[in-house]
Amino acid sequence: MQKAYDELTAQEKGTLVLGADVFVFPHNDPTTAIDYAGMSGTITLSQYIDIVNNSTFDLYFKVETTVLSGNASKWSDLSCTFPVVNASTKSQLEWRPKREVPSGKTTETLRVNLKAYTDSGYSNLYGEDYVDFTYHFFDHSQGIIVDFSDFENSLDGWSRSKLGDYYFGELAASKAYTGAYSIKLVLTPTENKTTDSSGQVIPTKDYSLSKTFDLSSYSSAYFVLHYTYRRLQSGTESYSVVRIWTDSGLDYIIRVPIEKNKYEPHRIAVPLNTIENETVHVTAVFGGNAYYSYADTFIVVGFS
């Protein structure tokens, strides 16, 4: 599994094997970007891990993490344990490491070792495997702003997919992060959802906002967006997932821990490839008038 994430096959991306019939799906991409502009103190990083326990054992899981490269003294809560995942069931675990806000752009790598035990005392090891997470910390105000889209009365050059008479993405004078307008992520009547190999709901690539950038003059580049609000009119759907991908082969699935029906901005950032024509696509899970969400202030930033 220790290859660059974008070099993995779909099957390799989906599976860490901890033992017979026990699989782990890191739901966040192991290459993670954090735009800490305006932040201070300590950042909590939510990393979701999907577990499929098809074994005949109830299993207890533990994360043990080491800093392979970077300043280990700036990290905390690197290791933790989780409740039981019963035999023949699946579960979603959330690992929440913390990192002090850096003083400048930095990249650090953590080795996340996931272990499965058959007992609640974590003494009888059933199986283990690991994945390396690389974190890119940056402040977009310290880089070169390639593009700033705040959707104030226009789409700022972003293209929209269409289904019949409906376009994906509507300008909305509501739930803005900056200015007065945001972009409403909705496309009636589709829900734009599918399931991945672990059975979790993710957005399809059928409908999106898209825009192309020339990033060939930079050594590194990132895309930043602000996800501000998710509307759920009825029901108990718990998914809130954003998908960002590029024509050059990057594909990021980001589960956002945002409370429903509450203005609660979350900043999302992902690395981009530094090529001449990097086309970025943005989509989310939505569902007619019962479920939709808002995003605002899209930023592309490059560093020399």
C-alpha cells in the first residue's frame, strides 16, 4: 500500500487488510492539505476510517501513530482506541489528531498503524496494517493567489453541469463566507450519490462545477473552498460529503463534520498538480429540495 495515493488502483485505494475478512478504508485521502490562514493555537484534524468486519469475531480497534518526518513535539492525540465493531458488520471510526499551527508552510508525514484485537483489553492481536498520511500545512495569504471566486453576482468563470432544465450550482444571497453571495450545491431532481467499496455514500462525478488553471510555474499549488451550510428538510441522512477531482487524475473524497441546518463554515483544502491545464471539479451529495448545501470563496494558491 505504500505508493503515492494517486498511483493506487481502485481496489488498492479501498483496502487495508488487517486479517481474514477485515478491511479498512481510509475515507480521507492520505495526502491532506490544511490552509491555516487566520488560525492560531491548535488544529484538530478529523480523519475518518471505515471498517468492514466480515469475520466471525467481534473486534476492537486501536490507532498507533508515529511522526515519520516533521516536528513530533507539535502533535498530540496521535493514538486512540475505538469501541467494538461486531462480527459481520461495518462501522465508521473517527481519529482526531491535533497539531499546533505552524509558523510557515510545512509538510509532515505520519505513519498510522491500525490494529484489530479480539478483546476489549487490546491484548490479543488479530491483525494490523498501516498507511502513511502526508499533511501539507500552508497559509494561502502567504502564497500567490491564482484565482479567487466569491460568487458575488456571477459564477466567476466556473462552468456548471446540466440535467434537463436544471443546472448544478445556483447563486444564492445566503450562507456566504465572504461577501453576500454563495453557491448553492443542488440539482433537482437527482441526489448525485453512489456507494464506495465499503458501502459508504459518496458523490458521483456526473454533475459538478469546473474550472481550468495554469499552475505550471509553481512548485506546489492548492485548491481551497469553504463549505458553509447543509440543509436537511426531513429524514435522518447523516452523510455530508464533498468530492474534488481533476482531469490530471487526482480524486479527493472529503466527509465534512458539519451540523445540519446550521451555518457552520468548514474550510477544505486539497493539493493540485502543477501543470499547465489543471481542471478542477467540485461536487457534493445532494437531493432535490430535501437536501442541499452551500459553499463559497474558492481559492487557488500557488507557491514558488
